[in-house]
Amino acid sequence: MHIQTRNLQKADYPDLKEAMIEVYSGIGGDYWEKSKITKLLNIFPEGQFCVEVDSKVVACALAIRINHEDFGDNHTYYEITGGYTFSTHNDDGDYLYGIEV
């Protein structure tokens, strides 16, 4: 078995979707839409990671950068993600905010 961690790529979406369906279906969750993954890869590719097992993506960690002073300690996920648009991402942000693991 070969396991590796690397940056997520657009071509990984089918495997990622399959993994999310498998993981989240038992808890009533849903998978991330391709457009959301594509947007994250366009605005902050170096912050999106995946785990591959035998050349198949089985997990991910997604993130954006934010300025802490814009949100403070009391915020919601919806606020941090700009209503799931990721408009709050700031290339010069001082915090790496994990939005999915």
C-alpha cells in the first residue's frame, strides 16, 4: 500500500466526491460541489491537500487564509467562509483557517 499527502488538483474531484459520499452519507452530510472545490483551488491552491492511497484520493484538508482581526474569536463558519463563497480569503491573512478535514 502506498500512501502520500499532496496538494489537491482539479482532476482529483471524482475521487474526492466518491470519498465524501462514502464518509458523510452515514451522518446525513453531503459532498462538496465541484464549483466550490474549483474556487478554492483557484484562489488558494497551496492550502488544499489530499491523501492518496494507491493513487486514489481518499481524504482532504481544505483551508483559506483570513485576518483574525476581521472576525475575532466569536464568529460562525458561515461568516468565516463568506457565506460559503470564500470571499473572505486573504492572500496576506495572518490565520490559516481549516474549513474541511
